[in-house]
Amino acid sequence: MFDHRHDIAFKNSIIVTLGGEEYRLKPTFQAIMDIEDRLGSIIALAVKASEGNMGLKEMTVIIWATMEQKINFEQVGNLLLSGGIVKISPTVRDLLTLCLVGLDGSENSTD
């Protein structure tokens, strides 16, 4: 089962539990560029997420791209699949919402 929460200490991130491990997800500039390179517009993806119309590939790319500590892309997909992709949908929706509403500017470095 997936669990996610917004991290109060890092208000622009979400903590998600995948396969019993916690991962911090943060929609950085680079993460958003990676997502858009692979999947297209963040806005269009947010609309799809709000309609509950996302597939495993899209969810895997979004989760993987926003991970602060990356694990293998295929491993992310397998974890999402084994936990049930419907259950990770709220996490993906919340990540895309963070992209749309903006970050507070404290950690927007492109280095």
C-alpha cells in the first residue's frame, strides 16, 4: 500500500512510501523538464490526473523524475504496479499540483 504526506520541514515536497521505503519527491526545475521531455506539458498532465486518466508509464515518469534519491526507473514502475496504480494516483496529482501552484523560491536552484 502507498502512503504519502506533505513534509512540513520541506514544504515543497511529498514523502511517499514505496515497497516499505520512504522517498522524498520534489518537483524541481530539472524534474519538471525531465517530465515534459518524456510526457509533454505539465498542465496537460495535471488535467489528465484530475480526470483520473493516467497510465503506469506517466505515473512512473512523474514519481521517478521527482525523487531526490533516484532508484532504477524500472524498479519504480514495478513498485507502483505491485502496490496498485490507482493507489498512487493521489500522490501524482499532488505532485502535479505543486508544479502548477509554484514553489516558495527557497530551493529553485538549477545547479
